[in-house]
Amino acid sequence: MPIDKQEFRRVLSHFAAGVTVVTTVGDDGRPYGLTATAFTSVSIEPPLVLVCVDKGAESHPHFHASRVFAVNFLGADREHLSRRFAVPGGDKFKDLVVDRGVTGAPLLPEALGYLECRTVDIFEGGDHTIFLGQVEAGDARDGEPLLYFRGAYRRMGK
Ligand SMILES: Cc1cc2nc3c(=O)[nH]c(=O)nc-3n(C[C@H](O)[C@H](O)[C@H](O)COP(=O)(O)O)c2cc1C
């Protein structure tokens, strides 16, 4: 018997997560992206990471089709970007300047760090799809991370 859904959510919310914006590119070159905490490193050699994308997300088919994605780590002062990319659909990139990097998936120059990935495998994960990506490039700068814990945005030490 699986855990009750509400209880599962409650317990999960006690796991502090870094906040990312995961992006990809459509067939027509349009940028897509969503706020995601379901990101983890997987392997150093080869360099692999994974992200879990809700099958109901509007951007989901574009992650499937493009087979590329970028993971942008948000800094503590970028809560507004997390909120923007957590709204379904629409043009989340309006008035945002982005770089296209090596895969074409948009990079947010305001991010604390980023990883550019090519999808090497796709797994079923219940109501989410797990995209396993090989990291082709990345960079990071100094700064404090944006965190999400018990349903609220947090900063380190607060
Ligand atoms: C803090 C936070 C973390 C989230 N993490 C994920 C995640 O890991 N995977 C996911 O699919 N959606 C996640 N979401 C929800 C998506 O950001 C949200 O459903 C978004 O509107 C999807 O955009 P789209 O429908 O335009 O693709 C998260 C939302 C918030 C606020």
C-alpha cells in the first residue's frame, strides 16, 4: 500500500532543494522552460545529470523532441525568475536576454551556474518523465543559492 499522497507531499517538503530553471528549445527555435527542483547529478565519468519533468507540463513535449536541455541554478536574489517559470505556458522568456550555448537550449545569464546537456536516455517516472543528460558544458560564479523548503523560498542561514 503506497503512502497517502498528502502525507508524501508533506514529508517531501522537508527536503531542502536548490531551485533551477530547466530549459529546452522547440522545433521552431522557440525557448521553453520551467522551474524545477527535481534535478540531481548522476555520474562524474561520464558526466550525467537528470531532471524530472511533469508529463502534463506544456514544455514536456519539447524536452522529448529536442533531446537537449540546460539546467540553470538560481541565486538567492532570483526568486522572481523561479515564480515566472513556475507559471504554465505563455512566453516565460519575454524581455529576458538569454544565451544559446552549445546545444541551443537557453541559458539565463543571471543564473548562479548552468549545465548544458544532450539527452542520452529517457525513463518513465510515474506522472513525470526522467531525462538523463550528458553534460557538454557548464559554468558557475560566486553567490548564494535560492532554496525551496516546506513550501517556501529560503536563503542559506535563514
Ligand atoms: C519550487 C518549485 C519546484 C518545481 N519543481 C518541478 C520539477 O522538478 N518538475 C516539474 O515538472 N515541475 C516542477 N515545478 C512545477 C513547474 O515549474 C510548473 O508546473 C510550470 O508551470 C510548468 O510550466 P509549463 O507547463 O509551461 O511547462 C516546480 C514548481 C516550483 C514552484
